[in-house]
Amino acid sequence: MNIVATDGFALNPGDLNWDEINKLGEVTIYDRTSPDEIVPRCSSAEIVLTNKVAFSRETIDHLPKLRLICVLATGYNIIDTIAAAEKGIIVCNVPDYSSSAVAQHTFAFILEFATQVGLHSTSVHNGDWSRCADFSYSLSPLFEISGKTLGLVGFGNIARKVAEVAQAFGMNVLYHTPSPKNITTARYVSIEELFSESDFVSLHLPLKPDNKEFVNMNLISRMKKTAFFINTARGPLVNEQDLADALNSGIIAGAGIDVLSVEPPPPHNPLLSAKNCFITPHNAWMSKEARERIMETTYKNINSFIKNSPINVVS
């Protein structure tokens, strides 16, 4: 099997290895691949591994030998799965590899808003404590998250893990999905109620054609002025100008963002200069443990395909 990884650096910047996958065929690993390099590099590939390099219908049409696309992630919106299916190409993903990592990242945002560790550490290192007349001080209101309400939009594996952590902290958990789940650990509400009642709103759902920018001023303006918005899902779910306007005008208290509509972001993205907006570079998924799970599952996806028993098929 001729196997090509188009953007292997994100998965393995050097702390993992490709040894098991190398046993499955002739493997070529590219750290990064630009759009105009996809076809030349993958023209002989029977199997392609991709994280964020997109495979459109036009690209797929130019790869006649391609039989399997392994997405090195859970979300597969970068693949035209309809075009792949028409060509008989199987598309596999890696489900549920990052639930713990993304839940941890979600709470990193929540706890930063509540305790302002970074702000106070910087203050101490700048000498403010040494000059202080008192043994203790606070630069911003600190609050406990116990008793606060967390609203989860989506309730898949990641959101369920977030809910578990929230309950350990004593938070109340709301959720919204297209239809209620048979669960007792969180309360189902409408999307409008979720945005209105929550102290923290956190997105955990895939990007689809019908939910692009569904988080807009109409929903954001329903939030409490003391509430915080968190997105570790997909950037295009949010109208970024509306969110920036809400932050700058005090409609909501803050935002924690791990994903943006264009990545890397152009300098003019309005969230880069918005008030009280913490932004991380789409790395909620990047714990070493999570990446090890991706590598292991990708090996299983390829090996199962070779044995004519494909798994984790999304096409």
C-alpha cells in the first residue's frame, strides 16, 4: 500500500513515531502540504492521512488511485464525503480520542475566568505584591464556580466529559441537542433558554451547513452580562464580529476561544483585539495522550481496511 500523510507535523511534531503505520506499506510523511501540492504528492497514494488538508471534489477527481482517506481527527468536514463515496473511496475518522483533553481545556478557560491565575501571577512578578501594604489583594472579582450553571450546546462524548467535570465542581448543567437524551445528569432546554440561563455557554458540536454562525448577536444578547462564552468546537459556528461586539460593549463578560473561522487567523480578525477574550491556537486536542490515541486508531483504521473490514467509516 502506498500511504501518504499530508500534514503529519500537527499529530507528531517529534514526540511520537510512525513505526506501526510504517509496517502497513510504503509511507511518505509530509509535515505540511499546501493546496497546490496535494495532487502531485498524493497522485500515487492508495491511502491518504490528513488532519486539516482539505480534499474537495476537484481534488478527489484528480486522485484515481485513492481508496481510503484517514482523517487524523474526529471532525471530517474537510472531506467531500459525497464525492469520495461516488468514487468508492472510504473515509474514516478517529472518534472520541480527545474528550479528556478538550474537557480539560474547557475548564482551563472556566477556571481562568473564575480565579484569574494568569493576571495575578503577572502582577506578582511585576512587583505588585512586594509593594503591597496588605498580605493579600485581588485585581478583579474572584468567584466560585460551584453553584454556577454551565450550558452545553451538543451532548456527545466531549460534552458528556465536560458535564462530569462540572458536576464534580458542583455546577448545574444544561444541554441542548436536536432532541432530548435519556439522561439525568443534565437538564434539556431550548437553545434560547440555554443562552439565557447559563453562566458559561460552551460549544461541543460539529460544523454542518445548517449551523454556520448560528451563534450570533440574537443568541449572544440573551446571555447574562456576567456570563462567559467558550468555543472549543469549530470556529465557523460563531459570527466572530457579533461576538467581538458583544465583548467590547459589555453584553457578556468574556470568551474563551480555541478555534477561529480561519486558521491561522488574519491580523484583522475582530476577536484578536476584543475585550477579555482568551484565545488559544486550536490546541485543546493536542495532549500527547490524545495524539497517541489518534496514531493507534489510525493504524487500526488502515489495517482493518487492508483486511477488507473497514472501521470508523464516515463516508
